[in-house]
Amino acid sequence: MEKKLKTHPAYDERCPVRASLALLSGKWTLMILFQINKNTVRYGELKRSVTGISEKMLIQELNMLVENKLVSKKVYPQIPPKVEYQLTELGLKTLPIVDQLAEFGLENLV
Amino acid sequence: MEKKLKTHPAYDERCPVRASLALLSGKWTLMILFQINKNTVRYGELKRSVTGISEKMLIQELNMLVENKLVSKKVYPQIPPKVEYQLTELGLKTLPIVDQLAEFGLENLV
DNA sequence: AATAATTCTAACTTTTTAGTGAGTACCTAA
DNA sequence: TTAGGTACTCACTAAAAAGTTAGAATTATT
């Protein structure tokens, strides 16, 4: 269920680039962080804004991001349920990475 | 053999973040770019500096980086063979991404 | 004649990641 | 009473990425 952040004995487990990639290089991870951005976002909103993602992946990624403290989650005890997601301090620090990737892609790839 | 840079009809193929990730999110990709850095590096040197990588992955990644014009390759017609790799202009532009990831990892993860 | 060094290639297996499709519980509105 | 909206969970499958092992061509060295 959660992302393992696996390391491999053969290469440096403490490599900061590796560590960041282990956390962020999933197919949907940065998209989700970017969509949440500086807002407070409900699950359903995310489902709509991260186009193409399956519910399984969305929840799986959200859970892993919460576990890794990039995202915080607030559950309202209501029916029908309401759950809000937000970037933590740590999560906000990933936004410059997204920017950098976006800039590179925009200038050179797309 | 080469990385497909696959897209999925369901989500925006023109998303610059996706495009960058498709190119760079491989397990070894950024490591290789970082090791080449501003130098001219032989295959064997890379093999030693990117610790843990298999030859298959190294060549596979190098080929895909050359195909995608992030890396240039110079073959010397010698025996035993000598091949040098270098970052292109485009390849050099990925170094800030590595820096950003390194910084994030260093400050928050490692 | 055998060994080592160079840069790869190719076939195959395993592991990891992502996708699919169904179902749950509760309430509201038609 | 049926359908729709909420936020999920679960079992299974498929696809992608990475790992393993072996070997090739050439020359110099031992």
C-alpha cells in the first residue's frame, strides 16, 4: 500500500538525489502535489483535477504522501464524508522542484 | 532498448512536468547526468562512478540520453575502444534540477 | 596460449509500478 | 425505490523498469 522508499545495497542509500526521487518520482506524485499546491483540497476535487488518475492510485499516493508528511489530511465526521488535503511545510518545499521540472519541460521538451 | 517516453491518452501529454519526468525519472538517469556533469567522461569511468549500476542499465540509459540529445558521444576508432560522453547544452540544463533534488533531499530526507 | 582490458549486445527473469473493475457505507433528492 | 454523490477498499491483471548472466571483438601483455 505505501511506497517503500526502497534502497539498494549497491548504491549509496544516503544519496539525497536518490532519496528525493524515491519519494517523488512516481507517475502521479508531483502532479498531485502541484494540484494541491497552496490550497485546501477535497478528495473529489483532486480526482477531477488530476485527470486520468484512477482512484486506487490517487488514494495510494495520498496515503503515502501523508505517511511521508508531505501532505496533511483532515477528516470531517460527516455523512457523506468530507476529507481535505493540504501540503505541509515540507510538502510546500517540493513546489520549487515542480517549477524547475516544468520550466525545463516547457523550454526544451513540449 | 530506448526509453519510450510513453504517454497515456488519459492525461495531458503536453504537460511539461510529465515530459520532464518521462525523460529524467529513471532510477539512474539523474545520477548519470550528475556524474558526467561538466566533464568529458569515458564509459568505464562512468561505470565506476555510478556505483551499483549494471552495464545493461548504464548503456541503455546512455543510449537514451544520446537519443534525447542530453548527452553527446564521441567514439575513437581505436582498439581497445575509447568512447567519451559529455553533456550537451540541453543536458547541462538538467543540472539545476539535480541540485534542487539534492537540496531537498539533503535538508529534509537524509 | 592464456589473460586482461575496452565497450558494448542479447536473452531471460524478477521486481516494481500502475491499471481494472467490482464493491462498501451512508445519506439526500427525485 | 431508485439513483446519485461522498471517500474509500480489495483482489486481480498488465505493463514497465530493472536485474542477471553470458558472451563478442580486438589488441597488448604475460
